[in-house]
Amino acid sequence: MLPEWLDPETLRWGILGGIGLVLYVMFLVVRFVQRAITKFLLFVILAGVGLSLWIQREDLENCVETCECSLYGAEVELPAGTRSSECR
């Protein structure tokens, strides 16, 4: 389980920062890597990481209604003020 201070909203903003970092690294790869195959492979890997982060962000957006929040399999604690009445 993740620490209590890592609520879904904090994680969503952190993931946006992570996506920004991935985009910056993609820019650096395109700018400085000379070999085409290496550039392509790094670009595909980074695009996969960015897509994975975006999917996790979408899941965190909807987790308050479902009462089941997780980030890559680690359970995220919902703050008491954001829990819906159906959550235990």
C-alpha cells in the first residue's frame, strides 16, 4: 500500500509531471541520438511508458466512484473527505 499522503489527486498531478518528463526525454532522443534504429527503439519505449502513465492517470480519475484505487497494482488510500457513501 502506498503512503496515505499519496492520494489519487496528488498522484494524478505527479503522473502529469512524469508524462512531461517522458516527452522531454523523447525530445532529447530525437535531437541527440544519431543511429536511426536506436532512436526508433528508444522512442517506442518512451511512448509506451507515456501511454502507460496516461492509462494509470485515467484509472485514478474514476477510482473515487468505484472505491478501488490502485497505481500499478499498489493500493491507494482514499482520503475520508473524497470517499463516496458506498465506500466502506
